[in-house]
Amino acid sequence: KEQKRKISLEVEQKKAGESVEQFSRKLMERKRNVEAKIDKAASVKAEDLPSYFEETMSEIFAIQRFAAECTFFLPPYEVRQARQIVSSLQQSASKTKSELLPRKRFRFRKRRTKKSKPDQTQASDAKAGDAHSAESSSLVETTMHTIESKNNIELKLKEEDIHHKNIKFSSLSNSQVWALFPTNTIRLTDLEKTTIIVGPVSGPVYIERCTDCTFFLPCRQLRVHEVKGCTFYLNVMSKPIIEHCTGVRVGRYNVAYPTLEEELEKAGFSKGTNCWNQVCDFNWLRDQQSPNWSALKPEEEAAPQTFK
């Protein structure tokens, strides 16, 4: 039995590793495609260049979104590498665009002085450089709706208020947050004594450094790092993974609201498939139940959460 347990755990770890390998492979493939597109720009007709560079930048932003959606399982090195790649591509595209489509500068001829022209040029270049630096410094953050550094709040998010389908909650304490609508990914970091209730997450949920929190989560994947004393009510399509955690308790997702069933179906959730109590603890290799998590007894579960 212990051998079977170890094999099962190794399989889950291998899956996580394969996900990282797949991400790296796809990232490099997309990087090469964009680089080839930038190199080809010199052969594009002048009148077609504006739309050509718009398309190129769209592909770079698509890499940003791809990386944001994969942060669930990526180690810090991979995230840094993705950020560097996006920044490099943005710089290369901007440089090539400025060479092939030089900006027209405004000159105030009546007040021209001998020193004004180079000064204006340097100022303009500095502003352009600052704008480019701001543009290239973002990766995951620019594709996530972030709520952070809040205490003692009750927040009911609406779908129309979220510009991206990716949400990040960070540094919240003694708070309650509701997001009863579909999302792509959710990231929860540094929360304390906070309750999060969400609708279907079609991708992963990544949680780290949370204490004494309660989460109501329907998601495809769940990965949890460094949490203490947290309770999870889950509808999850794959085995939840925990690492460096203690006092984790799990139960079934028991939230209801009018559009939930339709949203679950659209997000690809299969009825009858819920791995809520099949937690995989990467820090426990023995055959016995991990002491770091437990399934809630019916009498321990919270009352059903029903919203109109």
C-alpha cells in the first residue's frame, strides 16, 4: 500500500512537472514566432506596417495572458523568464517600429532657439523611454484584476467590474469577498481570517501564505502552498495539491445562485466528478493519511451558501 501511495504521488508530481515543461515549450515556440514576425517587418509595405505592428503587439500580449493563466503551477524562475521574454519582445518590436515608422515630431518654429531642438528631442526620447519601460515591466499583473491591502471589508464583485477574467486577492484580513460569476484563474496570497466565495473558475486556483481563511471554490485545478488552518469547500476536477501546509480541512462546495449550474456547464465541469477529498500532499510520502489535511464531517460543514 505504501508503495502504491508513493507511485500515485510521483505520478501527480510528474504531471506538475510536465505542465511546466509544456509551458516552457509553448512559450519558446510563441517567442520564436514573434521574433520571426519582427524580422519580417522590413519586407512589409509601408502602408501595411501600422496594422502589422498592431498584430505583432497583440501576439505579445497573448503571451502575457498565456503566462498569467499558467502561474498556478509555475515556479518563480519560469515566471521571471516569461517576464523577461515579454519585455525583450516588446523592446524589439518597439525598436523595429520606430526604425520603420519614425515618429513625426512637433516643432514650434517661431520660438526656435539653437539649443531648443536637441533639448526637445532629448525630452521626447526620455518620455518615450519612460512609457516603454512602464509598458514592458508588466506581465501577470497587467492581466489580472487585483484587490489588495484591505482590512475589515465586505466586497461583492460584479462581472462587469472585472476587466480581465483573472483575479488576484492579496493582503486581505478579516474580510469577506464574493465573486459569483465565471473567471479564468484566481490567485490568493497573504490572506488572514478572510472568506472568499467565487463562481466557476475554468482554470487553476493558486493559493499561498494564507491563515485561518475559508474558501468556496469550484475550479479545474487547485494548488495550495504554505497555508495554516484554512477550510476549503471544493468542486474540483483534479486532485487538489498542497505543499508545506498544516490544518487544512476540506468539504464539498455548497454554494447556490441562479446562474451557477449553467456557468458550471459552460466551464466544462462534469457532473459527478469532484475530487474534493482526494488531496495530494507533496510533503507526505507515507501510506497513512497525511496529518496536514482532513475531510470535514457533515456536522462540521458550514451551512449552504444561497444567493438570489
